[in-house]
Amino acid sequence: MPQLPDDLDAVAVRTWCSLALEALGRERTEIDAINVYPIADGDTGTNLYLTVESAAAAVEAVFAAHETGTTTPATADAVRAMAHGALIGARGNSGTILAQLLRGMAGVLAEGSDADHLGLALARAADAARQAVAHPVEGTVLTVATAAAEAARGDAGDLHAVVRAAYEGARAALARTPEQLAVLGRAGVVDAGGRGLVTVLGALLEAVTGQAPVREPRTGAVGPAGAVAAATVADGPLDCPEEAGGGGPAFEVIYLLEARDEQVDRLRARLDALGDSLVVVGGDGLWHVHVHVDDAGAAVEAGVEAGRPYRIRITHFATESGHDVRVQAEPAQRAVVVVVPGDGLAGLCTEAGATTVIARPGEPPASGELVDAIRRAHAREVVLLPNDAALRHTAAAAAEQARTEGVRVALVPTRAAVQGIAALAVHEPDRGFDEDVVAMTAAAGATRYAELAVAEHRSWTMAGICQAGDVLGLIDGDVAVIGADVQTTARTVLDRMLAAGGELVTLVLGEDVPDTLADALEEYVREGHLAVDTVVYRGGHQRAPLLIGVE
């Protein structure tokens, strides 16, 4: 039996995220079904699942970076990654509040992870979440978070006791939510967001004590047996005309925002005047904005005035039963969804007819974001190009989810953006689906790929020992060249790749790379390989200064 942690170390944080994701996966449908506040759109469980999925992926990335070492990550690194992952992947009102709860906890746990710090972290989280909501309402997840923090105060010094007290306090508070919020009482259910938080705290209890929390019956209540009238989940989301009818805002608007603190204060005031359900979370220059409004364009424009919004999602609420509906034309027969590392390639792929998902440095898309892109493509058949080996499992999960919704999805296992460009170049929507997928797969497979990166610290590689600041040339994912500057390293990489032959070289330049580099490399290829053509694209803000493809 594994030794139980005396403090919330990085391994315990990783276990917590994994167990929370697993538990929300089991309970997602039930939580969706009792979602009646603030909008009865039946997606709270799904939104919480996708938020935790992003948090768990960020923590896994921290551990992956330590695979070659002998030590595990520091707790501070794990909790900060968890909070950041939740922030960039937060979905809906509930997911946004959960992201702020995790951020509040991370700020304290990064300084210490014993029982006393955990108790303080729960209190800081509850306060931070309330401050992020423009108009806090009792009987919601905010109430449950506050109760968990208050219950944990009496057990200082014992990590297991603190976690158990927080969990039991949250359960008891959840059972009382129908008494505090009339819409819940009329529907006979507990607050969906609060129930999701109880699930997350139950996962924390299991990670710390090794004991799984008691699984409640499949009802709307989570708490003492019989405390709340049961609400069946078999028939889908419960209706709540009073809250979800025509009197409420028409759109949900969500986006990430890069902005200064003083700009965000003004943004809050402007969005509060435009609509309701306003939640703005984050800090240190990166924010997650959620609001319900009638004028979605004005909400986005407010973000543009405050800073740089991206990952913008706008959902239209129906006037009947609060369900999310999209009035669309007949679906296309076929579409391509492609993950790209920068804005420049996104524009290129969009011009080619593809639906794009931008993978920003340090922010890989979660499966939910890929599913959203497949839905946006609005086609009966979709070819999915992940363009990153690390996204293989994420893309497979997204494809599987889309198939359950009736979309025929083929996953072409592209491992780099240049392979995706090659695949998209041979895409022909008028031919048979299988034939098109085979042609795209063949084009991607015939394209060798490389990227240049700058070493952040001294380490051992397949090409020898590199020092911090060295330029690394990675061919097909492995370090093959260590150089002193980008141009010289790129030439060596091109020589090695073209030694096996090739007809076309593709160069994708990063945001800060001058055009003179592309000109010099294009001339270098032309002088040494007369039959080889070169094409150059601007990738925009991407992780690598230069991507290279040879086909």
C-alpha cells in the first residue's frame, strides 16, 4: 500500500487532479442534469470536467519535464501548473469559478503544503472566488466553498483531518442550498456547481487519505440521505423558466485576456453594465472573462479595449428551457480541423478552408477545445490534424466524443505543423472520405519535420551536452544538431534532411525572426539543391523560432 502524504506534495497534487477528473467523468451527466442556475443549459458537469482536464494536463506536463531527472517537481510548480491549466481551460460560469478557487489555493500552497497552509489555502480560495464574481449569490458554489473553508479551521495540524472536515462541511452546505436559493428549492435539486466542488474535494480526500468518499445515489442531492428531494437524471436537464426564459441575456461570452490590472478593473465595470453572471478571474497579466449578455459584440469589444482577448467563445442561449442551441445551415459534407502553433499559420489554414485551434506556447488545447472546433466545422465528416505528437491522446479523445455526436472523424496523426500543411495541401473534399484521408496521411508521412529551439539550461541530448543559450536543431523530434546561432544551425539541419532527398522545403518563421533569415536559407537551398523549391510562411507567436519541413 503506498504511503499516504503528510503534506500536499506534488505527487498528491497530481493524484488529486487525476482522481477529480475521473470522478467528474463519472458524475458529469448527473451534474449536467441538475443545472438550473444561473441558466438551465445543462452543461455544468461538462464544464467542470473540461476545466479539470486542462488543469490535470498542465500538471502532467510539469511531471513530464522531470522524467529524465531523479527528483519529482516541487509542490509550488505543481499547484501553479494546476491553477494555470484551469485558468486557460475554464469553461462556463462554474469552471471559471473553480479556476479561481484553484488559483487562490495555489497562491498559499506554493509557500507551504502542510495542514495549516491547506486550511489557509481553502479560506483564500473562497475569498478569491467571491471577489471574482460581480454579484455573489448564496446557495451556490460560493456558499459551498466558504463552508468547506470554515469547517477546515478547527483541525489545524492534521492534514487528513483538515481535508475530511472541508469535504464534510462542503457536503452539508450543499444539502442546504435549496433552502437558500429559491430556484433550486422549486426544482428539488442542489446547486450543480456546488455539487461539482464537492466531487473535487472528494477527490482531494481520496488523494490524501487513500479512502474514496461515499458515492451518493443517482439523485440531485449530495449530502445526508433524504436531505433534498431527489431529482432524476434520466430525462436530461431540468427546466427553470423563471431563470432561463426570454428575460435573461441571449449569449454567454468567454475569452482569455492579456491585460494590466487597472484595465481589468474598468473592464469589470463595463461588462457589469452590459449583462449578468459576470466572473473575471486570473492575475499577473492573464485573465479569464465570463459574462452573459445580449450584445456579444460589445462584450468582445470591451475586451479589445482592455487588452488582447483570444480563445473567444460565444454561445447563444435558446428561449426554451435554457438549452444551448445554434441555428445553422445544413452541415457541409467534409471539413478539416487543424491545430496550429501560431496566429500566422491559423490565417493560412483558414484561407485553405480549415477550422483552426491555436496551441499557444505552454497552452496545449484540451480535448473539449478540439470537440468545440469539430462542432464549429459543422460537417458530417471531419479530418483532424493535431500537428503534435503530445496531442495524440487528446485528439483521439476528441474524435471519440465527436463520433458519439454522429460526426464521422478521421484522425491523421500529424506530429508537426509542417506535416499538417502538407496534408492540407492535398485535401480534396470532392473525393471519397477514405481516399482523401489516405492521401492526406501519405502527404504528412512523406514530410520530415524539424524545429529550432533555444536551450534553457545545460542538459544531455542525443547530439551531446548542450549549454543554456545553445540553439538546438530537432529533427523528427530528436536533438540532432547543437549550434551557436539560428542561421548556422538551420543550415546544418537542412543539409542533414536534404541528404536523403527532397523536392520542397517549407520554412515557418517565428514572430521575432527577421525576413533576412528566410532569404538566406532560401538562397542556401537553391545553391546546394537546384531541384528543390522553398516556400516561406510567417507563423506568428509560436514556441520555436523556426519550423522546417522537407517533402
